[in-house]
Amino acid sequence: MRLVVVGGVAAGTKAASRARRVDPGMEITVYQEEPEPSISECGLPYLLSGMVESRDRLIARTPEKFAEGDIEVKVRHRVEAIHPNTKTLSVRDTTTGEAFEDRYDRLVIATGARAVMPPIPGADLDGLFPLRFLTDSDRIMAYVRDRSPERAVIVGGGYIGLEVAENLCRIGMEVSLIEGADRVALAYGPEVSERVEAELERNGVHIFTGEKVEEFVGDGRVRAVRFGDGEVGADLVIFGVGVRPSVDLAREAGVEIGATGAIRTDRHMKTNLPDVWAAGDCIETVNLVSGEAAWVPLGDTANQMGRVAGTNAATGEDALDFPGVLGTGIFKVYDLGVGKTGLSEAEAEAAGHETVSAGIESRDRAGYYPGSQKVFLKLIADAETGRILGAESAGSGADKLTDICATAIWAGLSYPDLINIDLAYSPPFGPALSPVIQAATILSGKFEQAKEGVRATK
Amino acid sequence: MRLVVVGGVAAGTKAASRARRVDPGMEITVYQEEPEPSISECGLPYLLSGMVESRDRLIARTPEKFAEGDIEVKVRHRVEAIHPNTKTLSVRDTTTGEAFEDRYDRLVIATGARAVMPPIPGADLDGLFPLRFLTDSDRIMAYVRDRSPERAVIVGGGYIGLEVAENLCRIGMEVSLIEGADRVALAYGPEVSERVEAELERNGVHIFTGEKVEEFVGDGRVRAVRFGDGEVGADLVIFGVGVRPSVDLAREAGVEIGATGAIRTDRHMKTNLPDVWAAGDCIETVNLVSGEAAWVPLGDTANQMGRVAGTNAATGEDALDFPGVLGTGIFKVYDLGVGKTGLSEAEAEAAGHETVSAGIESRDRAGYYPGSQKVFLKLIADAETGRILGAESAGSGADKLTDICATAIWAGLSYPDLINIDLAYSPPFGPALSPVIQAATILSGKFEQAKEGVRATK
């Protein structure tokens, strides 16, 4: 039995490793176009500042290590076509340029996502980079070393753009961030965006919101970025926007693509083609809160999906399933953790919910305990049922609050369930009542008021 | 309508504040025997080292502040008897010695817990202290100032003893801790106890386990502590053992006492006496995992109970309820967070469960992210149903892992629910797969093996 995995980052290598555990006798080959497999892509921004001290730290496992586990990983190999009728693949060794055919009994597609450069005049100038692969960070770091850029512009205020802004600022660059919407971190509510902008500005990052980039200006090499209201000097531009699922290979083979533009699979990670599974950043899943298809290219989710795809591909059965996601995510800018799970107020309303929300500012430790810092938490509940639909947090300990709320939403809890929940308290770890309990209690008051309002008008 | 609250720490003051919010017209008096109300007792160990810089920081709200909110708080007043037939109280002003009668329409008993000195020869020597009230820490700090003790002995290796050991060590004392059982932190499994002992010993605390204190030796003032295998010099002894619910007043009034020795109430915090509620460290509740009565004297739980008792006493209705606890707790010794929720393996087995457990050592950040530290997590599941019964964690981020697991247990989740749970990942906040997901995945493997074992023997 021969398993081929196309793509060797999080989902692909996880699928291969799981398949090996489930079936020690299976033949397993992973094709990876980039020069290294098993990259921790989420660590790339931290490589730019040297917070992660070497690129090797981001390579979780080398091809040699995979070989020890009896998994063949062929890097610099591009799969150019999948032929489902003959269960064969056209592969090109990009080092030699040589093409060859391979065969599979079972196939896992884990082609990930790629950066798309926006169609803006001047986008072909030197000094403009996406940041998606380790090879991108190699190129950026070589450019920084050789050209000593002093002024960086980040295009896009999503989490990658925000992380890159911090990391370039840390190595002494003058950093500007340009975002087309009226605030950064759009997936969050405005209270969180404000805090993120304040934290970056406090640390010297210039933020331009509500500004569309119109042109990159330069003479071979980028010198400035022009947008609606002005222009800002730039020796280096990083794109934090324009990531899309890599699905051309799959689409051409007849794999069904969903409305999000990513591959559609069932809960078992099976595509519409026989003996073909898919996992990771190239597929769509379901947001369990909204019930809608969602494309969520994140490393942890890719890992979980890879485990399911690898197990099912190895057994040939629907052994495991992946139920979907909540849209949980987190990032950090300087000292501010920023986390989210479920739906924002805007997303909940777009999904047809009337919402009741409570936002509070609390602390990460007892107020009297040394080093106590602020943290914001907002809970969003369905006005009719009281079910928790989403939570957002910004500050110290935002990761803990996000994960508590993610677990609550995962379990389908409502706000009354969170009022008496037995969480862990001690002065070094929080206020006597967790911010989650505080926010749920305020939600409870709002629901009471709403009920009384209804009673009063009757 | 007149509400009297007996006891003015966490549960009592919370009950009074809630009653005031629910019924702005109610007359509310709180009697408190100690000189200050509204004390954060959990902060007392940190006062000894100066980590909390002044005793005033631990007073959340003074009587003057309560008066502004139209709540009368009478400190240094001891309620000596409750007369339920006449709905009156015998009260003594301990400053003047004067006794008087008061009356109530509704009563909340929140008499808390007290320290009991063990009946050991020499326990009446100078230099021996419990640590329960702010007045205890006042006495200890006066003793430290006046007598400059160099050698401290802590009796008892529960969380208070462990916290006190750290805090006395921090101010340069030679600290020994004596525990009768064969390890400290007995509420946890042995993997956690080992880590706690190692962390304290690394910081210079001498630990004697399996040693029963036989005598305090001295000449008016304590000079040594004698136990089975030896003797250790001591200029100061702190008891981290012997806390009991303060129920004499309630018992004499005819309030029913439960098997744990604490007051029995229903879910609405109602006692068996009409118009009498009780809350906080003086009452027992139910452990929702074991289903058994549990006495859990903790500040956060007292707060939650106080809210329920205050609301119900103000409305005279069963407006709110308190469902019970999971036994969640956390403490810190130096850099080691130590948290627990639900049952330990031993507790689960005592409650009649066969268990399957998975203990893992993981990290609090991605391995490549600077400052990444170790954290241990153990999940304990019911062998038959797979339901999560308990979790223990020790290390950096133990608070987050404990709270995720507490939420999962609160919601009745089983190990398969935790394998694909959508928690927040980013390199500064954890490994790509949360230790909770890692441990649940290992549990899953153990359940699979057990099933195969059963199949093989059939």
C-alpha cells in the first residue's frame, strides 16, 4: 500500500507521521516544493528580529529524521498533476528539472496556502516581499543584510502584518503600517483594535488606517509607498495580506472546491475523489458557531486535520473525524496578547444572531500582587438563548481567557453556566473572580434588564 | 426589611453588596469580629515577604466605603447567639465589652473558617502562629521585627504551608517544612508533589516528609521542633494545617451541620432555619465530579456563594443557585504554578471510578520562542465512559491548562472532545498543539489499546 502526501508543512507531515504509526508497513512519500519540510511558519515574524535566533529552529524535522521514521520526504519536488483515473502523479524535481511519474494507492493533498501580491502599480519593484515561507524570510533577511533598509512599510493590519511590524521595529527600523479598513485587527471588535493600535504606537510604529495603497514608488528599488492621503518613505515593504489556498493542482485533478475557494472535504477529510484526502491550509472547514463554511489557515488546525487525514488514509476507513473550528486565534504585539474565539459581534450579527455583549477591563493577577496588569475581555451571547457565541481578549493573560471561552463555546455553554464555574484562583494568577465570571455576571444583568424591559412594555 | 450578615470577609461582604444592589431599600448590617472587613486572605502569605507591600492592600473595602454604599459594617463585634424563634441576635462589642440584642428579618451566616492549633506538647510556646486572619500576619510580622527569628519551621505541606515557606525564605530565613504524609501537596498526584519539592529545595527550603511533629521545644520561646527522625532548630513556627469551619454559633442556633463538619445548605444557600442563609468557608457544598459533599474553603468560591446567598436573602426567593464545585485550586511556589481541577487519580478511585490517565511534559511556548519553559499536565478520565474526571498541572502556564480543563469538566466533556478542540495557538503562547490536546490524544491511544486488549482476550 503506497501513500503519497503532497505538501510537507504542518498538515502534510502530520498526516505522514500518523499514517506511519497506524500502519507500520505502508510505503509513504511526501513531496514538498520548498527546500525544507516541517516548517513552523507561525515563527517566521520572530526570525526577522532575531527573537528566534536561527532558521534551523523553525525546522521541526529534517528529511533525514523523517527517513529514520521510514517516511520518504522529497523536497524541491513539485507535483504538477494528479491523475485520479490511473492513480498516478506527474512530479518535477526542481533541482534537476527532470519530470517523472509516481503512483499512489492513497493520496493526501496538503498544498497549503500561498501569498498573492496585490495588483498595485510598482509591485514589481525590488524590496517588496510576502512572508509565507521560510524562503521568504531568507530573502527578506538577505535584503536587510545587503541593503540596510531603514524604513519599512507593512501593508495590511491582520495578525501577520502586526507581528511583522513589531519585529522590524525591534531591529531599529522606522515602521509604518497601512490598512485599508478604518482599524487594524478587523476580525475583532473596535475595543480590541484600539488597544492594538495604542500598543504599537506606544512602541513607535506609525499606523495609517482607512488608507488604500495606490502605488509603490521607486527606481528599480522601492523608495516610497503612496496612498490616498499621502506618501511614506519605504526601503522595504512586507505584505501581510493576500494569502490564498493553493488549490490549482487539486482543481485540475477534479477535486471539488468550496465557496471559500478552498478544497471541500467531509468530516473525515475525504475529497470527492476516491482515495484522496486533503488537510491543512488548502481546505475549508465549518465554523461550528455560525454553521458556515470557513477557511482558517492556521498551524494548530492544520496539525489536527493532518492527524485525521493521515489516520483515515492509512486505514482506508472513516476512523477519525474533524468536526470544525470555532475561529479561535491569538497573536501578540509587544506586551499585548490578543485572542479571539467564536464570532465577533459583527460576525454574529452577519450570521443572523441578535447579540448581548459585555466588555470588561480586569487584571491578570490580584490587584495587590506585584506585576498585576490589565486585560480586556468581551463576551458575546445570543440574545435569545444566552449561548456564548464569541469572546475577545486583549492584554496580559488574554491567552488563558480565550482558551477558557473557547472550551466553553466548544461545549455549547451559555452565560449562566459561566457565573458559578469553578476556575482556579490564587493572587498570582488572577482576581478572585476570573474576568470570565465577571463578564458573565454582567451579561446576566443585561439579560435581566432586557427581560424587565419586555415585561414593562407588556 | 432588615438583613443581618454575620461575618465580613469574602462571602459576607459579597452577600451584603449583592443584597444592596437587589434591594436598595433594605436595611443591611454586617457584624465582623476581626478589626477589618473584606480581607483578601489569600494574599496573607505574600505580606510576610513584602511582595504585597502593605496590609492595607489586602483590605478590599473599609467600613467607611461600605457606609457610602449604605451598608453598615460593625467590626470588633462578636455575634454570640442567634435566636431563630424571635429572629434576634445577641451581640458583643469587643472593644467596650458591652452586649446588646439585635433583630433580623433575614440572616446570612458567613462565619468562615478558623485555624485550630494541633494538640502537640509545647504548642503554647512563644513564636508559634497560625496564618488565617490579618491579625495573625500582624502578630507574625511584629514577632519577626522584634525577635529577628532566623530559622522558621512550617508545619504542614498543603498550599498555605508551601506559600509561607517560599515567602519566609524570600526574606532570608532558614526554612524547614515538616509534613506528616510521605509527600507535600497531597491533593495532587506524586508527579506534582515531586516537582513542588524540587522547586522548593532548589530555592533552599528543607523538606521533611513522613515526619510527625512530636514536640515544640523551648524556654518560653520556641527553639526547636522535634519529630520522629530528628529535630530542627526553630525561632518561628507557622501552622499550615488545622483549618476548620466556624460553625459553633450556627450549630447552637439549630442550623444543620453536614458530614464534613460544615453547615449544610441547599443549592440556594438556604439552611434548615427559616429566613437563614449561609455562604462561604463555613458551609459545605457538593463536588460535582464525585457527587459527594465537600468542604472547600476558598476565596473565589466564597465570593460566588455570597452572591447567591445575598441575592436570595434580599428577594426572599430561590432566585439564584450555586450548583457545587469541581475542587479547582491553584498555588505558586517560586516559578512553579501548581493547579488542579476535579479529582486526582486517588480521589477518583476512592469515588469508585476505574481511571485511565495520561501525564505529559510539554512547554508554555513554542520550543523555539525565547523563554519557553516546561509544564506538566495530567488528565484523568473515567475508564468506562471516557469522561474527564480531573486534571493536574505544574509549571509555567499551569493556570491556563487548569482552567481549560476545569471548563471542560464543568461542561461534562470526555477525552475525545478535547482532541480537536479549537484552542488559541501562536508561538508566544504555547506549542502548536496545546498540552491539553496532546494529553487527550495520548489518552485516546490508551483507550484504543485497552479496547484491543479486550478484543485479544475474547
